[in-house]
Amino acid sequence: MAIEPPPGSQLGRSAHIIVWVVVLLIAGAGLAWLYLTPPRPSPQTMQASDQAAPQRAAEEKATAERAAAEKAAADKAADEQAFAAATGTGTVPAFESYIRNNPSGAHIAEARARIAALSEEESRRAAEARAAQERAAAERTAAEKAATEKAAAERAAAADKAAADEKAAAERAATEQKANDDRAFATATQTNTVAALETYIRTNTAGAHIAEARQRIADLTEQARRAAEAKAADEQAWIEAAQAGNAAALEAYIRDHPSGGRVEEARQRIAVINEQARREAEERAERAATEKLAAERAADDRAFAEAAKAGTIQAFEGYIRGNASGAHVMAASQHLAHLRAAAEKKSAQATSARRSTTRDRLRDYVPQKPVYKAPPLSAAMR
């Protein structure tokens, strides 16, 4: 019985193909035997058959030999398939099954050699597995020992760290307390008021800056007293300058009190006074210019009125010469053009009249030539 290869393997598919080829060969041999075997002869042909018996015996022998050869080929193919399946599986039971099912197979010796090699490999692997287990056990023992020693070292380190942390915490607390005290004093100093410094002293009774804070309070109190006196003097000077209400008084206040509380207001008032003076000067200049322009326009109007009243070319020409930018130059030019045109026309008319009078006088002295008048044509000539 052949060993079935594992399903889906390449070797299994090859074995199935070999089996089918063997089956097809056997079936072909059987069909060939049926085809080549002649039917039973009739009595009439028995005599002829007896004569052909040797030939038929030779053919039957050849057929038997072919069948034996085909069977041997099929047995060999089955043996090859079984050994291939055992080789594909590659285990001792697979090769033992091949030997058991194919006692006369062509690969018995090779199968036994494979069994010996596999048995030796299994023994080697088993020895290696035992050695690996022993090494693992030794490593576990060493790891457990190392873990115990590490835990002891960690506990000792934790104790040392706890002591160091406690010391560091105390140092941090002292440092933080000093930092808080420094920040509180810095805040009070930055604010720089008596109230802020008194709050520092009240909330930091053991602070490192108590004496300095008290000295600063005394200094601030003295500064406040002096500032109050200076402010009163500044206010009095400002009242006097404001009552004067002129730029000189305000400028004197700025000069005498450069850091006074009303310096900016004084500058603004000076700017307003100066701006007002500038506007008044501009208004005066504008009024003067307006009055001058009105006078010039009145003079221009009078000159044009006089030229128009005269109504002569000389009068308009004199207006244009004396008032080149006057308001009536265009009108004067138009009047002048009309007057000149009229004068030219009058001159032309006078010239024409003189010429006409001369012609009339000459006609009175020159005899007139008789005018020839042709007689009318006769009817016959027509």
C-alpha cells in the first residue's frame, strides 16, 4: 500500500499524475490485448488456424511479455511515488511505512539510511534541547540572583535618595523662603510707596530687608514733604502766570519751573496765544490786501469810466497802457477795435467821396462822344 503524500504539496500532485499515467498505460494495454486477440475460428478455418499456430503462439508470448513489462513499469512508478511521498514528508514514520508497504522496493536501502540519519538528527536535537533547557535554568537562576541583588541595591539607593531628597527639600524651602522675601522686597521697592514698604514689613517680620525697608520709608516721607512744598510753590507760580495771561509770563513759568506740573499746559497756552497772534496778523494783512485791491479796482473803474466817457481811440489806448492788468482791458480793447474800424470806414468813405467829386468835375469838362445807334433792318434783309 502506497503512502499518501500530504494534500496540496507539489510532491503529492506529481504522485497523482504518475498514478494516473500508470492507470492509463494498464487500460491501454488491456484494450490492445482485446483488440489483438482474434475471435474463435470456425471449423472451416480450424485447419488454416492449425497451420498458423506457431505464429500465433509467438504473438501471444510477445503480448504476455508486453503485459509483464507494463506491470513492472506500473509497479516501479508506484514504488517511485511511495518513496517520493515519504521523502516529501521527511519523517522516520514515513520511511518506515514505505519499507513496510514496499518490501521489495528499489529505495529500501536509501529509506533505511534516511531513517538512520533522521534518528541521529532527532537524537542531536533532543540533546540540544536538553542543553538549552539546562542553560535556560542556569540563566533563570542567575537572573533571579541578579534581581535579588538589584532589589537590595535599589532599596539602599532609595533610602539614600530619600535622605538626599529630604535635605534638598529643606534647602529648597530655605532658598524659596529667601526668594519669596527678595521678590516681596523687590515688588515693594518697584512700587516705591510707603504703603507697599509697610506691607512688606508687616508680612515678612523675619525678612532680610526690614532695616532697608524702614530706611526707604523715612526717605519717601521726606521726599513727599519736599514734593508737597515744591508743588505748592509750583501751583502759586502757575496761578500768577495764568492770571497774567501772556506768552512772556508763561515762558517765565516754564523757565523757572522746568519740571512743574503745569509745564505742558503752559506750552499749550503759549501755542494758543502764538496761533491767535499769527491769525490776527494774517487777518490784518488780508484786510490790508483787500483794501489795496479794492482801491486798485476803484482806480481801474474810474480810469475805464473816463476813457469810456471820452470815447476816443487815444483815451482807450491810454487806459490800456496805464492798466495792463485792469479788469476792463478786454472791454477797452473791444471799444478800441470798434473805434478804429469806424475811423477806417469813415476815412474810406471820405476818400470815395473825394474820388466821386473829381470824376463828376472831369465829366463836365470832357465832351461826350455821340453814341452810334444802328438803324433797324428792313423786312427784305431780314
